[in-house]
Amino acid sequence: MSAIGTLATLDMGPIPVVVLGLYMVMLIGLGVLGYLRSKTSEEDYYLAGRGQGVLVTALTIMATFFSSAAMMGIPGLIYKDGTAFLFFVLNLPVSGAIIYLLGSRIRRIGQARGYVTPADMLADYYGGSAVLRLLVALVGFLYVIPYIVMQIKAGGYLAQRLFPDAGGLIVMGHEYGAFEVGTIVLSVLTMLYVLIGGMRSVAWTDVIQGLLLLSGMLLAGLATVMAMGGVRSYFEALQQLPPEARSMPGVSGAWSPWKLLTICIFASLATMIQPGQWMRYYAAKSTKTLQRSALIFALVLPGCFLFGVMVVGLGARVLYPPAMVDGILLPHAMIGSSAGEFDQVVVAMLQQHVPLLLGVGIGTIAVSVILVSVMAASMSTADSNLHALSAVLTRDVYDRFLRPQASERERAWFGRIVIVVATLFSLWLVGLGESNAGFQPLALIASLMFVAIGFSCQLLPLALDCLFVRRGTKAGAIWGMISGILVVFLFTPFPTLLLGSEVTSTWTGITGQLGRLFDIGFCGLVVNATVFALVSRFTTPPPAEHIAAFARDADPR
Amino acid sequence: MVNTPATHSPPSVRLRRGLLAAFLFALFMGAGPGLYLINGYAREGGTILGMPALYAWAVGWCAVEAALVLAAYLLIWRKQPE
């Protein structure tokens, strides 16, 4: 543990600014390049001509999957709860398998029928239902917005850490601190390259961001092990963890085996069928592309977690143990000052130890590169979600219900307006969360992640029915989704905010108990699937020839 | 040409089912109730190959899952038609 003990914050000078600047210029360059290579069609803007190869597909799926949660939320939970949350990693091979098992069928149908959004496929299968299309679009919206919010927040945290002594920026009489500047820069930059080049720019930047992210995760783990004196010393140090931090259900008592199991199965499924990923299956060149992407995902990512950022979270748990203050678990002062700052563990650890280990010059460059990878993790997810939301609202709402006569050019402009409005709305939500310390919905990145995934999980019964089972009906799908969305909504703090705690106390007690036992999305899914099956039992299915044609398109064997 | 009895599954179906069962077993053991087998030992500070018991358990079962995905790719997926 050679480096421990010298904990003063090091002055990193202008290096982080230079590295960040280069990274941003590169992103805009790729955005412009994507624009120059693009064609004017809507399909090209949203799916890059359905011709993405293995490298781009694998890395854009990975980069979309790993948001700021990968570099901040998940190591933050490990720092807070100890080894119990390590088992989250077992969802990665599951997700990899889903890329092929579901993705290849989605791609085939999408290619055969020209689909762009998830609702294109699901609404078409269930007889072109307008209500269903709107519900699927709503699920997309409910998934995407929390995800964009958490990415923007990560940009703010990063700026706070990188430039702790920076004075405020005064614009039109309002002073913006480092956090606000960070959130604005991340969101505006992301918005710009998505606006310029659509899916092509998003996917190309995802390749760079994915590579940065993977190497950043591993470098962060390596730096922590080196800082703690090597592999043997690292594992010996972990023996100092208190019993509750080295066993289930973790320090907070939140991670029971059943909850972890439902997360590993259902959160994986939900994450891999969210609108951004679904559109990446449509955009893949071939089934082989998805097979190889699935394999790369399942083999590479678990290593980056288990030997990368998770190592950092556990190391920090030993070096800077959180403390209970007035009944609230708070991070060590070196990591953060409030319950919402567990997320900053990777950034804080690297800043403390890498320059001491590698020398200030090389160390500062290494830290800057890794911190840029934190930003890359955030941007690569924000861009995919903004892009997917634009497709969903343009094709599933504007084109179908508001202006069916709109030209392709008009739709393209509407899609770009959606990107701008969604970015501003998410920024406003981040600001709201920061100005109201008690506004729990935006407190922790990881909790936002599980709520978003819970909503996305409600697409699962429809997707599985449409791709494999084919026994559901339109009415079953609609009532199932409504039930599932409502159940997930009950798990969020919003009912209490809207109706007051007196009205909601009974069901918050129930949801609190269930939430400790199982994944939120799984709870909604059980109700959704039950209602779906029951209503489908007594209502009329789509015509047999329609189902047969769909089955042929999904799997021509 | 010899007719296969209706009850006999073709090898690929059996292989698929076998891999799926093994995968679900790995999930159940790794991130599910199988954890109860190791949790007491982990709580007492037990180690496996020098690693804290739960850490080693996560690495081990994750490796099994990844190996099963690799097997599925090599033995089944690759042979599927485009």
C-alpha cells in the first residue's frame, strides 16, 4: 500500500483540459464524417443503411449498454455494499446470449419488413394497433429519459472532480458552477453529433468511446491493484472488510440472492430490448454480425468488470470505508460528502492514487484518459438514447398521429427537434434534482438505472410472444403493458410525490418489501405477463396467415 | 434412409437444451440461491485461491457462463443459416 497516506488532491494542471479538448474535437469530427457519408433518407439517419459490421455493431452495443453506471454507479454500489453486488456481473453473459437469441430474429423481421423502431414491429404484429404503438413509445420514453438524466449527471460529477477549484462561469448574470458547466458541455456536445450524423455518427463515436471505456475500466482496476501493492496485497487487504461487506446481502441488506437472480435474468433482457439496442439489431449487416457481437460481449465485458472497475470499488471499501452518520451511510470524506456521492469512487480513487504511482506527468495523463473514458461511458449511452427517442417520437407519434402527411424532410427536422428538446428537458431535470437535495428520484445513478430498466422490461412479454410463442392477442398485449407500467410506476417515488405519503403509505410498504426481494422490472413483468396471458385467453388472436408470415420472416428455417 | 423414432431428439436440440440447462444452473448457483452454499464461509472471512470467497465464486460462475456462450457459438449458432 505504498501510495496510501499521501492523500492531498493533486493539481493536475492543464492536462485534463487538453485531453478532454482532443476527445471533443474527435467526436465532432466523427459527427461531421458521419454526415458526409450519410444519405438523405430517414432509414439511413436512424439505421445507417442497415449495413453495420461486426466491429461497429459489437462496440456500439457495448457502449450503449455501459452507461455512466459502468464507471460510476456500479463501482459506487460495490463501494457502498461490498462484495454482494459483484454478482451483477453474471448478467453480462446473459445479455450477450440475448444479442443473438432475440437480436437475430428482430434483425431478420426488421430487414424483411423495413421496421425502424420497436413499435413498428410490435404494433404491426398485433394488427397495427395505435394504442399499442403509443404504449411501446411511452415505454421507450420512460426508459430513455432517466438514462439520459443519469449520463448528464455523470458529466457534472466529472467536471466537479476535474476542476474542483475552477471559479464559476458567469453568463447573463447567472453563475454556473463546475457541475452545471459539466452537464451542459456533455449534453450539448452529445446533442450536436447526434444531430449532425444520426446513427452513423452515433455508432462511429461509440466505437471510439467503447474502446476508451473498456481500456479505462481495466486501467482503473490495474491502477488500484498496483496502488495497493500488487495482487497478493490487494486480496489480503480485502480480508479487512467487515463481515457484512464480504457476504450477502451486503451492507445495506439490499442484495438477496433472489433479487440478484431476477436482476441477472430480467434486467439483462430489459436492457437488451430497450429502443436503442433494438434499433442496433435492425442496423446490423447480418446474423453472423450479431453472433460475433454476442460472443465478444459475453467474453470481454465480464473481465472488464471483475478485474476492472469492481476491483476499484472493493479497494476503496478497504482504504476509505464509508461511515454511518446519524443513521445514514455516507462515503468517506476522500470520496464524497453526501449519500449521493458513492458514485464518485472511481474518479476519486484514480485522482488520489495514479499520479502518486506513475509520477505526476504520466500519472496525470493516465488519469485524464481514464476520466475521459468515464465521460465516454456517459456520452455513448446518452447519444444512443437521444437518437432512439428521436426515432420513436418521430415515427411512432408524429408520423402516425400528428402529421401522417409529413414529408421525409419534415420528419427529419422533427426528429432533430426531439433531440434538442429531450436534451434540454433532461438538463432541466438534472438541475431540479441538484437544487432539491431531498428529491430522491435523481439521487443515485444506479437507482435511476433500475427504474429505467423496469419500464423497458414491460416490452418483454410482447417481444417474446411476437418472436417465439405467437399466442397473444392485441387486447392482451395492451392490458398487459398498461398493468406492467403501472406496477413499475408504483415502485418509483413519484406516486408519493404526486399523492402524498398518507395516501400511498400502504402500497409503498408493499413495494418496499417486494423491491428488497426482487428486481423492480421483474415485479411489473409478473403482473404484465399474467394479465397478457389471461386477456389473450379470452380475446381474438391475429389471423393465422399473418402469424405464419411473421414466423417465416423471423426464422426462415 | 433410417427413420428416427419420434421420441428421439436430434443432437442439436439435445445440445441446445443441455447448454440452456447448464447456463440456467450456472445462473442459479452464481447469482441465485446457490450463493447460500458459500455465504457463511464468506462471512467468516474464508478465501478461495487467495481471493475472498464471494469474489472467487463470482469469477468462477461467470467463467462458466462465458464458456457456455462460447460453446453455443461454436457448436450451434455458427451452423445456423443466414
